[in-house]
Amino acid sequence: MSSKLRTKDEIVALFADGQTIVVGGFANHGVPDALIDCVLDSGARHLTLLSNDTGDADLTIGRLVHAGRVDKVVASHIGMNTETVALVASGKIEVTLVPQGSLAERMRCGGAGLGGVLTKTGLGTVAEKGKTIVEVDGERWLLEPALRGDVGLVRARSADPIGNLTYRGTCRNFNPLVARAAAVTVVEADMLVELDEIEGDSVVTPGVYVDMILAK
């Protein structure tokens, strides 16, 4: 089995204008900051950002917004980031707000090869405008389509050479979902370990979902 460790230059080369980038982390915690550096170094612009939030102004995920790389955001909230809020208000960034549970489920569906999830969240409100309504056993549900991206940026606690991952604390909130919800998954790990150092029962994301790991 070949190692998935890659240099920073190899990872920088992944990014291109117009991509959808899926980023793990939650409110500035568990964010793959070194991989965000790679996006910035690539010069890629007009990105769609799919993440739980956009961090704070010019911090963690917010650095992509600050650098003017993002045209669209799909997130559960943006209120922490004053720059994102101002750009949305001025019409310079398009934002789609998704309830946090629905966001997680739509990403899970994207990683599982499913078309979407049925939910009652938003049913009977302005949130259902333009969306498909499905009736099951006499009840109405909103069909929320699956979410996937071109490149997923993941922060893990540990990674072995073939991409088996563990997580710690808030890193586990969205990173395991992101790992499965992208065509190419790239990992930044706090610790790079040998192949036999992660017990099978401790693996959260199997290496089959991981394409590249940032070498130290």
C-alpha cells in the first residue's frame, strides 16, 4: 500500500478557480489551517465555501473570505464573521443558510451517495419556497438535496500513511462528514503515525475516503 503523504506544493496544485471547497471545523476549532494556507497560496478565486460557519474575520476559515477568494457560502451561520456579514449585505457574497442539523445530514448524504434527506425543518415557512415537497404516509416533508464538494479539507488528530484517521474533541463535529463529502479529500493531521499505531476500532474515517495527507 502506497503512502498518501504529499508535499505542500502537490496539495496547492489541487485548487482551481470556481471550485466548491468543503471545510471541516466548528467556530474556529478543529479547522485545517495549514490546508487553508494551501488554498490561499494556490491563488484560486471565485470559490464556493461549504462549511458550518466562516469563522471570525481574518481567522481560520474567515481568511478565505478576507482574501476575497469566496463568491458563495453555504453554512449554518455567519454571524461570528463581521466581514462575511458586511459582504453579504453589500451583495458581494451570496449566502445560503442551512439549519445546522440539515447541513450535517445533507453532507452525510453527499458522502453516502444518497440524493438527499427528508426533513420537516423549514416546512410551512419561507424556507420551503422553490423546494420539492414529498408526501410520505400522508405527511409532508421538505426534500433537501445532498451536498458535496470538489475538494474537502479535513483536520484530524492522527493519520497513518494510508489515511486512517482519528479525531479529538470538536474536530469530530464536521470533519468526518467533510472527509466523505468531496471528490478529493485532503487531510491535515496533528500527528502522523505508523501504519500499525491506530487500532482498527479507533479508526473514525477509514483511509479509503482520504486521497492526500499533508506531510510535515
